[in-house]
Amino acid sequence: MIHSLFLINCSGDIFLEKHWKSVVSQSVCDYFFEAQEKAVDVENVPPVISTPHHYLISIYRDKIFFVSVIQTEVPPLFVIEFLHRVADTFQDYFGECSETAIKDNVVIVYELLEEMLDNGFPLATESNILKELIKPPTILRSVVNSITGSSNVGDTLPTGQLSNIPWRRAGVKYTNNEAYFDVIEEIDAIIDKSGSTVFAEIQGVIDSCIKLSGMPDLSLSFMNPRLLDDVSFHPCIRFKRWESERVLSFIPPDGNFRLISYRVSSQNLVAIPVYVKHMISFKENSSSGRFDVTIGPKQNMGKTVEGVVMTVHMPKAVLNMNLTASQGSYTFDPVTKVLTWDVGKITPQKLPNLKGIVNLQSGAPKPEENPSLNIQFKIQQLAISGLKVNRLDMYGEKYKPFKGVKYITKAGKFQSLGSRIVLG
Amino acid sequence: MSTSQAYNEEKGGSSSLGEPEYGHDPASGGIFSSDYKRHDDLKEMLDSNKDSLKLEAMKRIVAMIARGKNASDLFPAVVKNVACKNIEVKKLVYVYLVRYAEEQQDLALLSISTFQRGLKDPNQLIRASALRVLSSIRVPIIVPIMMLAIKEAASDMSPYVRKTAAHAIPKLYSLDSDQKDQLIEVIEKLLADKTTLVAGSVVMAFEEVCPERIDLIHKNYRKLCNLLIDVEEWGQVVIINMLTRYARTQFLSPNQNESLLEENAEKAFYGSDEEDAKDDKTEAASLVKRKPYVMDPDHRLLLRNTKPLLQSRNAAVVMAVAQLYFHLAPKAEVGVIAKALVRLLRSHSEVQYVVLQNVATMSIKRRGMFEPYLKSFYIRSTDPTQIKILKLEVLTNLANETNISTILREFQTYIRSMDKDFVAATIQAIGRCATNIGKVRDTCLNGLVQLLSNRDELVVAESVVVIKKLLQMQPSQHSEIIKHMAKLTDNIQVPMARASILWLIGEYCEHVPKIAPDVLRKMAKSFTNEEDIVKLQVINLAAKLYLTNSKQSKLLTQYVLNLAKYDQNYDIRDRARFIRQLIVPTEKSGALNKYAKKLFLAQKPAPILESSFKDRDHFQLGSLSHLLNAKAVGYQELPDWPDEAPDPSVRNVEVPEWTKCTSREKRKEKVEKPFYSDSEGESGPTESADSGEGSICHDVRAWASVAVGTDSLTPSLPGQHLTLGSPSEEEEEEGKKAKKKKPQRDREGGSESSSEEGSVSESSSSESDSGSDAEESQSETETKRRKTVKSSDPNRDQRHGDFCFICPGILPLPSLYPHLISSVPQVISPVFSSVKTYELLHRMTGEGLSVEYYFSRQPFAPDPHMVAVQIQFSNNTDSEVKNVRISEPKLLSGMRVQEFKEIESLAPGETTSVVMGIDFCDSTQAANFQLCTHTRQFYGAIQPPVGELMAPVFMSENEFKKEQGKLTGMSEITEKLTLPETCQSDHTIVQRVTSAANVSRVPCGADNEYRFAAKTVTSGSLVLITLEKKEGALAQLTVNSEKMVIGTMLVKDIIQALTQ
């Protein structure tokens, strides 16, 4: 299936190549570079490119292009999903998926790729199995290795692949047994100028960090499971239990993983936690305009809205902006025309405001568009959908684990379009 | 960090331009300045006996490979370490080997024996990894070895090894497609496997090797459906795609009754309500005529078991299920996939891109399904352009009379976007909405006309093009718009837009009689500066005006045509000539002249604005071909539904006779049930009684295959003690797991009969009641089972008792060999036959000295592990040759040479012969050395034919059979051949075999069989040859030997000897 993989950085250097079948020359990437040039913007490079003898399927992650070479028919999503899994694995192993990290750990990267694919077909993609095969580098280990000459490759062969719970390794031991669940919800919304919601939706995930000894069998139940409209599961979850009882029952993988991701049914009205009042105007035949934006809290259930950041793509004709922020700081990049306002916390007593003058290129026609505002924010200790974890029970092991649940609400893709506002 | 250092050194050493030297290692750039020297350094490190140095060297080499640098010249140095104890070094050597084996085939063969040893390791993971690497070495000569290894592994006890075997199948197939038939046999065998681990991999192999053999699936269809949910996610994708194709060939279309509706779908959606009603009636009428459709229970099974996978976290799985539903499900049920697909739109942009392409295709056929999610396709300013355009496509496909106003409002905001490509696409989309939905045509048109005053020229141009298309539908009502557009010609510069305006004015010049000639006048003025497409339209306009209003435009037309006559573009010159002939009446003008008006001003059909995704669904959705809208290499056509359903009984799994088993066996099954995947028993209610039976018989068969598997492995597996223990151990463990119901996964298919649930709870409660009791009874059954394992082969204990004793190949201590060899087969002096001599040094190259050698087949007295080579020197010169001797033998590791005593002098014309011994280490690699005389040095090499690497042994027929029994499986190579007429008699056969190999004949009772035995000289491994004459000239040659390489080559040599 996957013939070869090339990793290419933004300046067009192929800094890693791996072949699973016979070797494909680097020159195949020229087709990719051609497409990249045509696309102008990195995110507009088509993920699938057809060349005379091969097909190239690529993803763009963390400033790296993962370009895979395919020779025969294969579902494109299969390859894309796998490449993302590779990037996730690098992230997991090295803390970041960057060119430097990959170059620094090139041997581990190679060993990982070798295990993840056999003859181009995915073999071991579960992080737990991989970590048993190839230990992730830590500072301590690299020091020890350089002294003793021992290696990162596990000398015991993993048994996980053989069991029918391949995502969990055997013989896990912790002195402190802990299970943490982060319920993270994101609001995607488009709000128009008048403040009414064009589109709003809540997407959530439950990320878990489970450090439990042995083979614990967990069940997690919610106060209001009916809120969850569409759910996708980690393979460990027993689908039938969910169907019949709406309880998440599973033997967890060891460590960090995403338990479920869900969407809250669209019937429920989405409470938008902030509002934006904005006035951006350009006068006809003048080289300046006015800019005035205020952000305020709304329906935030008594919690503080924090980490508020607003970004605006200003029209091309804007030269620079002279603004005063009542709170936080702003920057305007005259090259990309992006205005970023880092607001911080919103206090209802004194609403943050940013206003001032926009300078336009003289002679340029009046920009026709009111730019859209993108807003980021965070609310701790709140799941905006109202989802609540009821209880977590553990079977199969004797000890008492420490359990914790954390709720966070974030702006997902929150946007105020054109003459409207978008949160995101 | 050492690795990073290695990496940087790599860069520093090569001449990478402008790359900064990484300061922390001053030695890196300077010392190893040339490739040659650096590699020398690495070789030294690899040759050292410190693992840490080797590791360091391997890391550097891998870093080179990663960078795409050539490291092939290190091959010999690296391959030596293939048997290194350090596991990381070993792994890196594998990486290297797989990368370069193709380029260095001969040397790669040296490593094969290591993997062959690994294939027999008691540890299943080592067996698997040996097979994995062995099959990844792309060297055609080892094809037979790979084939054997795959066959062996396909019946391994460990499912993990079987999985690896399945992975190896496509590798071998790509190396040698002649093996297809044999590989299909293996695939067939593995398809019958019951474990989830194997299922995905074998279906992948099936898809690559023999996707057309759909008949292999019948028997496994239900099992695959039932296992699906527990297969790993990548396997799920492959299986689902394959089953989609399968279902298309085996079941009837669930939408038969609705096909009529589908045909009219387009019309019904766009048409008025009355039309709809009419359609309903016709449809109802047709429904009555058809016989009712009943879905095949197997078809239902597939749909039901794939549905939960829509909830997978893996986008590829979700897409696979979605396409399955789209292609296979009844129309009413397809809707379920929409929600899952919409969920994928939150994922990475590449995933969005692919999903949107598929949604775009689906939304044409099944619009209703995505309508509730309309808003999910709204566009954000942060989306990449390619995503925006796809979303626009979907929104346009979803537009209908009820939602069009919302969509148009949305489109209006898009027009203000800064992304111009996107704006242009939006205008096109508005045009499509307007043509499709009559109600909003005027609104759209007005909106577009407003855009004509837009400040951005691109927007205006695009609008003009779209307006032109819309106006064609009802031109009479829109002369105002045409006038407005005529005015635009002064300003607008985009050629496509100018051309469109000119065409409009020409086409509808009767509606704007006053303006048209004026426009022509202006255009004539600027004609020379226009783009080609505009020029063509100017000529068109001139011609049309000439025909309708020749009084005003005659001169202008002449002028334009004259200009065009001398244009640089031949197309325009052609057009001008053609039009002049057609419209300007002359004496010579042909018959067409009078039809000119009809030709130019005919009623033209309005263009249909269609989605580019229309009809793309003839490609299987989710496939690469669908995405590219072109057939990709290896794409399997999605077949049409059959008119008549093929026989459904082919999917019934027959019950083997001996399932009518004893009560004890029945108990065994019960214990085992949870072991063989819990999904086993989940056959749903529709599957009815027969499948229930089926699943039991599956169990029995699986159990049998375990038993049979151990049995057949017995003779060949060296690590028997260990492997023997494992099945029962495994089962014991599984048994424990089964006891704890909790940790078992019970993710079962969507709807399950309540009775089953009841039974689960029942059993668990009884367990808790009498916990210890149950345990006891279980262990009891366990012991019983173990007993049966043992009793099934009463000889086993005894067998592997003497097994270790006889088969020397597996014993690691070489010092034991002589003892063993002497204890069993007696080495006898060779059977003599015609001796073949080989040339070592020709008279010409040897400047008069010629040297020949032959394999004397006598035991080499000083060292029994050496092959005796008789060397004959003849001096053809006029002078004496002195001091003939061998020097500087260049030998591969392990090889040894016993030189002959120096020949002091050789008189002219004299001939002398000497004997030397060479230990070839049981390989056919040449021994290289230099032949020195008192004046010169010559290069010489002795390469043994494989038949000379052995010495004959004497055996009785019984001994032979006994030994042969131990060398089955991997160690047995069988080949069929046809004996030529010249080679039918006993005598010739024996003679030819013995001439090809140094073997002795074993007396034999049957007269159509010939047996020969020998042992290899170095390691003393037995080589047993059996030639069996069949009917006619057919014969079958079997070689049994521990040393598979030798065996393979020997078969070749003997066949050559016999057939020539």
C-alpha cells in the first residue's frame, strides 16, 4: 500500500526518506513541489497528487509535509489517517513533531516507522505496543545509554500484540494509582453583525490520563448522557454497553489517550459565552478608517472567561493601525495584515475595548469588506453543554485509585464573518 | 545525544551547501572529509567486537539511509552483524539489509541462514520477525525458500506468526508473480483462520494477489462479518471494502423498487409539486407490478455488523462503512452515515478534503440525507480555499426551494471574502442554484447584476460569464440587463467576460438594435489589441449584425474582417475567411449563403450547469479512483447488482462429520468458546439456526487445527519442548480470562438477541455463586484436554526424545558433530562417475602454465570438513616453472583452505597434480586465492558446484525413511519434472544423479523410486534425495535437507542433469 515516505520541511528539503518496498527516487517529490508552488498557500496543496507512475498522498503537520508514495488503488483516507497517526506518534515520543526533533532522533524515528508498517501495510500503530518495542527517549535514558551502551530497543518482545486487548500492555505497576479525565468542549460558532447566531455547535472530547496497575476495568457514567448526539470511541470501549446503558465501559490503555469525542445534539441551544460589539468603518475617499471593538461576557454561568485572544485579517489595503487597548496588548503584522489582540481575562466591571485609527494606502479604493473577527477563549471548570460525569467505577483490581475530572470550555472555530463575528 | 551527533556528522561530512556545522563536535566535519574515509571508519567500528561501537556505527549508517545517502558499499561489513546478540544492532542491520539486499543479491544470501534459524525459534515473536525480514529481502533466488517459509508459517500455532505469513504473501507475489497459484492456496487456508489478528492481513493479501477469486470468500463471509468489530482498524478498512464488492456480486439491489424514483430524482426535486405527485403515482403503479423484495439475511448481517463502526475514531473506517452503506443499503437506511461523515469535518484538513469530495458525490444522489446538516457545510474564513470550494459544491447540491433563501444569504457574505478564487466559485454556485431552482432565478439574476458594479474586476467578470448563461434561458425579458452589460465593455478587461458580453449582444442584437452597432464600432477600433477569444467574438458579432442590420454595419464588418485576415493567429484568419464566404454574397458564393442567417441565429439550447461530481459514483466511494475521477492502477471495478441472486447456499459452512462428537469433546467446546473470540457466538437473530450450528462447528474445527497443527509440526520443529507446552498454557490463560467475564470485550453487534445476554448473566452469576467449584471443574477439563493432546500422538514423547539426538543441525555445539555423525550414518567412499574438470588457469593467460582442477570426491584426509580438490598443473612453456604455490587466500568468513605443498619445480612439458582441501562452509561461494610462480602471480578462484559440497553416506532404507521423516516441512523441497527419453533407464538416472552430486544410492524396495543420501562436508547435515518415477515420463524429485539453500540449488542441478 504505502510505498515510501518522504518528510519535507517548509523550505523544500527532503530530510528523511523511508521505503517499505523497492526504493523510489527522491525525484518523485518534484511533482509535489510543483503542486506546492501552484498552491501558493501551504494548506492549499492538494492532499492527493497524481503523477505518471505514482500517486502522492500528503499531509501537512507542524510545518512538515509527510509525503507518501502510492502505486496502486488504496483508500486515500487510509493513508491520510495513517500519516496523522505517524505524526501523533512522533509527538508522543519526542514531545513535539518538529524537524529538529525528528533529526535528533532519526534512529528512533526509523525504528518506529519500521514497526508501524510492514510492506506498506500498518502493523503496530498502538502507542502502547510501540512503547514496549521502542522506548521513548528521555534525558535520563540517553545519559544512561551513552554510559552503559544499552539501547532504546526493548529487549523483551511485547505481548500486547498477541492479546485481545492490544492497546494495553501487561504488567503495568504504579505506586500511585490515578485516573484523570479532562472533559474539553469547544464551541464552533458563526455570529453575524447583529449578534445573532448563524451557526453554533459544541464539540467535545474526553482526554484521559490513566495510570492504574494491573488490568483495571473501568466504567464511567454521566448524569446526562442523552446530551451526546454523535460519539466516536477509542477501540477499548465496549460499544454494546454504551448502546444499551449509555455507560462507557472499558479496559483503558496505559497513559494518555482520547477516550471519546462527541458532538452535542444541535437541538439544544448553544449558550454563547461572550459577545462582541464592533464597529469598523472606512470612509470613502480618505486614507483612514475607524476601528472599535468591545468584548463582553454573556451566559458564562458565573465562571470567568479567560485567555481571550482576538485575531482579525484586515483587508489588503490597510497599512497600519493606531489603536489603544483598555486591556491586554495588541500587535499588527503589516505583512500578513493580521491584527492580534491578546485580551486575557474578561472582568464584567470593565469591558475590554480596543479602538483607534486604521491607516489605509493612499489612493487605494475603500476596502469593501468588514473583516471577520476570530475569537479564542477558555473557561475553566465548565462544560458549556452541561455534561457532567456521574461516577467512575473500577472492577478487576483491589486498590483504590485516585480519580479526577476536569472541565474546560474553549472556543473552537468561533468566527464573526464579514459583517458578522465568528468565534474560533 | 549520540544519534543526533551521528546525524549531524552525516551532514558535516557531505558537501551540504551552506549548512552550518553543529559546533559541539569539532571532529565531525574535519577528519572524515571524504566519503571513502568515513566509510572505512565505519567498517572498522562494525568489525570491532564491542557492541557499543557497532551500535554507534549502525546508527550512523541508518542516519545516512534516512537522509537518502548511498551506503551500499558497507554491505559486507554490515551483513556480518546480522547474527549480533545486541537486539538494537540486529534491528538496525535488518533495516539496512532490507534496504540494500536488492542491490547486493549475492551477499544478501549470506544472511538467509540466520533467518532460517529464526523461523524455527520457539518464541513466536522471533519466528514472526524472522519471516518478516526474510520476506522483505527482495532477492529472486530465495523465492522457493520464502514460499516454504510462508507455507510453514501459515500453519503455525501462533496467530501472530500466521498474521506475518499473510503479510509476506503480497511481498512474495510482487517478487515473483508465477507463484500465484501456490499463494492462493495459502490465502485460502488463512482465510479460514478464526482469529481477528489474521483476518485483516489475509484479506489485504487477497486483495493484492487474487481479488478476482471472489469464490474464496463465500465460506468465510459470515465469519468475516462477525469478526469485523474486533479486527484492528486498518484491517477493518480493507475487509469492508472487499465485502462491499462481494455483496454487489452476491445480493440483489435493495433499491429495486425505488430505482424508478431514483431515475426521476432530479426532476422531482427541481420540479413543481404537481410533477412530484405524478411521479408518485407512476412509481406506485410500478411497485405493484414487481414482486416483493426480501433482503438476504447475509446482506442484512453485513449492514448490521458494520454500523457500529461508524463510531470508530479512525476516519478511514468511518468512510469505509459510509461507502458500504451508500452502495449497499436500502435507500431509507443510508441516512445514518451522514452524521458520522459530518463529524469527520472537524478533523484535519486533509481528511475534510477527502470526506467533502465524497459527500459532494453522495449529495447529488441522496440529497435528503445531508439536508439536516446544511449548516455544518457553512464556510469559515479560515478554511483553506480547496475546502471552501468543496463546501460550496456541497451547499449547491443541497440547495432546494425551501432552503435556497438561507443558502443565498450565506453566499452573499461569501462574495465579500478576500479570497478571490473562492468568490469566483461562489458566483458560479449562485448561477447553478439559479438554473436549478426556477423560483429564485430572477433573484439570483438581480443579485448578479448588482455585482456588475462591484469594484473588483474579477467578480464582475465572473458575474458576466454566469449572467450570460442565465440569460440564455429567457433573453426576451432582460434587454435592460443586456444594455447594462454593453456599457461594461468600456471598462471591463477580463477577456472571458468581454467575450461573453459580445456573444450576448450578437445573439440578442434584435433586443438591443440601437446599441449593438455601436458596440461593434468600439470593438473594431480596439480590435488589434484584444485577446484571441475576444477577437473571435468580435467577428461573430460583426457577422450576426451584418445579417440582421446590414445597412448600419456593412462597412464595419468589412473592416473587422479585413483586420482579422491579417491577424497573427491562424484560427482568427481562418474564421474571417470562412465567415466572409458565408455572409458576403459574391458570384461564386455557394449554396450556403442563403442559409447564413439560419446558421448564425439559430435557437441555441441553454447550457446546463452541472456539478462536476455528477456520476462520479460509478467509482467506489472513498477510493483513490473516485477522488481523482480516473481509474487508478489496481482499482477493482464495483460490479453492478446482479439481476438474479446467485445461490446463497454457497455461504453455508458445512458441518464436518466428526462434529458428532463425544460428550467430553462437547464440554471442551464450551470451555473454549470464549477463547475463540467472543464475537463468535454473536450471530444475530436473522441468521437463524443454521449459523448457530455453524459457529459450533467452527470451534471444533479450530480446535482440530490446533491439534493437527502441533502434530504436523512435530517432526520439524526443533524447539519442540517449548512449543508443545504453549498451546495448553495459552488456553489455560484464556480460560482464566474467560472466568473473569469483566475484562472480556463484549462490544458486540448493534442488535443482539436478549436471550444471549441472559445466558451471559446467568453464567456469570453461577460463577460467583460457586466460584471455587467452577474453577475446579474448569481445571479438570483442562487436564483432560491436555491428556487428549498427548494421547492424540502416542509416539510424540518418544519421538522428540531421540529427535535431539539424531538431527545434528539444531545442535549449536560443533564439537558434537563427529560423534553424532559417526554414531549414525557411515561415510563411505564415493560412487564414481565421470569426472568433470574445471579450468583454473588457461594456457594463454597463464603464459604457458595451465592449471585445471576437479573434485576428486575422495575424503580429504587431513581435515574431514574439507572438500578435496585435485589440481593439475601442466607446464607448456620452454622453461622450468619454479615455486608454484598458493598465497593470500581471500576467503569469506569461516572458509578455510589447506594449501598444497609447494611444487619446487615443473620441467617444460611436464604435468603434475596435487590435492588441496577447501572448507567451503557449505556454501557455493568461491574460494579466491593467488597462484604464485617464481616469476608471476595469477588470480584464481575455485567455485564448487553444490553437488560437491557433500560426501556420500551409507544408509539402509529404513534409516533413510526415518531421517526423511524428520526433515519435512521447511526442509523439504519437491519439484516435478519430465524425464527425457534418453534418461529412462535405471542406469542413466543413477549415473546422472551421481554425476551431479556426490551422493550414494540407498537400496530401495520399490523399483520406481531412487534414493540417494549424503551429508554436507562442513556441518555434516544430511542431504536426502528421492526420485520417484510416475506414469509416463513424469517424475518427482524430493530433496530433504536442513540446509535449505543447498537443497534448493541441488534440486536445480539434479533436474538439469536429468533433463539434459
